[in-house]
Amino acid sequence: MSYSIFLLRFMAGEAVALDAERFRQVTEPYVVAGGPGEGFSQLRAEDGGEADLYHASQDEDVMLCVTATHFARGAMSGVLARLAAALRASIVPQDGGALIFHEEERRHLPADLRGKAVVIVPTADAFQAAFDAL
């Protein structure tokens, strides 16, 4: 069974575009299959943990959303947290809630996510602990 998280950037309650170049910079060292131009990337972290990323591109410079599935605990949690932070995105699990990196980001979330948002630092341990608590 697969579980998904979504990396979404919000402004005034609406999802806005992600920076495709930042996505490439952060994921490039971990890509083992696919890539930004293909809409799918399989990543492998230094501890062997993997994740499948699906990324909808509006054009070559802008992405609409990144969806992570089949992601491993451990180092991959850190990769995903750092990716979200670099994209200035919130981490939104499929069953609700949101993980943000700065309190001021809360005001940009959609109303239904604001009260459930948890502020974390972009590390594997913080991501995993907050994710487990959601």
C-alpha cells in the first residue's frame, strides 16, 4: 500500500507554482531513474532509502505540485524535508494536516489546514516525528 505526501506552496490560501530549478538542484544527487523532464523521479538516499516523486510541470521552469509516494524512513525523510524547505513548500499528508517550516507560513495556508499545521525544522528526525504525530 502506498502513502502520499504533497509538497505545495501556498500564498493567500491558494496553491502557487514551485521553482523547477530548485527542484532539480535538490533532487539531482539522488535521482536513480526519471527526472524533471519526465514528470517522475525515483530517488535513493545515502542509506539506500528510496522515494518515488511525481511532479506536474506547467513549463520547464515552474512546477505545480510534487507528490512523494513509497518513501522510506531515514535519510529520505531528510531529503524530502530539505526539498520542501528549498521549494518554500508545505508538506501536506494525504490524510490532512500540514508541516511548515516558519510560523509566518501558517497565514498563507488554506483555512482548513491552518489550525492543524505543525512547524518543524527541515531535518529527517523532525519530519519523521511530526509526521508520526499527525
